[in-house]
Amino acid sequence: MAVIDSKGGIHGTAGSVVYRSYRGMNIVQGRPRRFKQTQASQEAAGEFGLISQASKILREAFRPFYHHFYDGGMVNRMTAAVSRAIRGSRSRERGDRDLHDGELSFLEGLEFNEDSKFLQALQIRPQVRRNEKGQVTISLPEIDPRRDFVTPFKGHYRVTGYRLSFVLVGFNFREEFYEYIGEKKICMESSGLNAASQLVFEQEVPKGCLLLVLGMLECTAANIYTYEQEPLNSKDFNPVSLIAAFQSEDEAEAGYGESRAILHHEEATASGVAPRIQIMAGYRGNGFLSSMRKQRAAPAGQRKSIEAEESPGLSDLERRQLQQEKEQIVKEKLRQIREESAIAKETAIDTGKLMGKRVKF
């Protein structure tokens, strides 16, 4: 049933027609339906869904840093960059590839706010590399904020300092988790020179993770009550960009993401801090790839056409519900491990074997 709201907008369905509003416009479209697809159309639709979901996970992972200070085209730019990266794979074909097989250079230089580009706000170029130990390093030249930072606050009496930050995040789409590996910050006053420096992320890099480095610049002002530096950034000025991307150098064994999530969740609970590992709720790319591989392996006459929806993926509400369900599963597994550990301690069993026990979701 379709209804007219107080503003004259029509919402709902009438027969095979769906009415909705978008940016003040009334839109009429056909109701989503299920249909049989050819092998090629299944691969194209499935890969589009995989790209969209991977792009959304990247945006969610970096949201704590760019906040809501992004421009209207950011979502499309991110999806387009992920699409070019995956489709730029030289090792695998459509229906058998994900971001781990892609050309990650297409992600480098991606701006979260085109109205205030990170690489324009900085008149220097951070050099990002991996050293012989596999650690990500960032080399910075000497910085003079008056010369090297281009901001709309130049000469403004409120600006008393700057904060240049870099965040390293590892993504493992095959084990369906991502991890905040580390963050490096350089705080400096609005005047004076800052010597050249090299930042090294010495934290452990999880197995099988591709690495993305985010750079951002904040202008700050002193709070005369707390004597703390507070950010002045807004939607009009918030330079944030992906400045480097590295492919994974190894593979993680099956169940690695599950066991790592449980371990870190237990550590976070004990220390009272937020867990550094997040589960990729709603990511169905691995299911799609597995389905495509099975179809290719089957004899031509035995391949079955899989019904697919026109709009693959989950809604925001469904993703949140799935995230909560997976977090609850992790908590339940932790409870089971603690109970088994307590029983083992009473019966003098080696608890080390129990804590390494593999669990399935």
C-alpha cells in the first residue's frame, strides 16, 4: 500500500510499483524481483555486490577519523576506486577475485573531502614505505606550518596549533575482519620549525591483511578553560586521504580471524578499552566467490542458475543487527572458553590448549 505524507511525498508499494522520495523528488520504480541469470550476468552482479560491500566496509573502518566531514561524492568515489582496484587484478578473473587480488594503487590518493584535499593542504609529501621487517614507515621532511600548511585559518587568531595524524588499518576480507594497527600523531605549534622525522608502526601486522594508511590534518585552538588543543575542522575543511596501500604478504589459515577476534575481545574486556578488531558484518563476498567456483567446477550440463536479487547487499539496519549477532556469538564463545578453562584448571589440564581452541560461527 502506498501513502501520501504531510509533505505530499508518496511512499510504499502499489502492485508492481514502488513509490519513494529522494532529495525532494518523488520516484516511481518497479518492485525488486527475483530472476534467473546467465553465468556472465551472475558474475557481473555478484562482483558489483562484492565491490559495494567492500567499499562500505572501508568507509566504516575510517569513519572514526573523517567523522561526518566528507563531501557528497565521497561514497561514489570510494566505490569507483575499489571497483578499479578489483577489476585491475592481473592474477584472477571476474567471479574469482576480491580486493586481495586487486591493484591497490587505485586507492592511493583517495580524498574523503574534495573541498579540502589532504595533498593540497600539505605542501610536503610524506614518503610511505615498508622496511625490511615489514613495518610501515612514514618519512617526513622539516615542517614549517606557516609555509607548509594551506588552510582557511591562515592568520586567524584562534589557530594555535596543528595536528598531523596517520592511521594504519589492516583488512582481511577472506577472514572477514579488520584491525586498527596503530596511529601516529605529530602536534606542533602554529609557528616554529619541526625537524624531519621518521614514524614507524611497530605493532604486529595480522596475517593475510592488506594495509591502508590514512593521513589527516587538523587545525587546533587552545581552550582557555582546559588548556587543551581542540580541533577546528568542519565539513568545509577536513583534509583526509588514503596516502598508501600495501597488498598482503602472506595468507592466514582458516579460522584465524575468528580466533584473533576472540582473543582481542577478551583483552579489551579485561582492560576496559574498545577492541581493535572489528568483524565485517554483512560482507558476503566470500559466499559469492565460493558459489562461482563451484559452478565452474561442475560439468556444463549440471550447472544451475542461481536466483539473485536486483539489489544485492544488506540494509544498514540488517548490517547492524548482524554485527550485534556476531558480537554476541564472540561473547558466548569467550564464556564457553572461560568455563572450560576453569574446569581444566580444577582437573590439572593444560589450559594453553583450550585457549587456542578453534571455534566456528
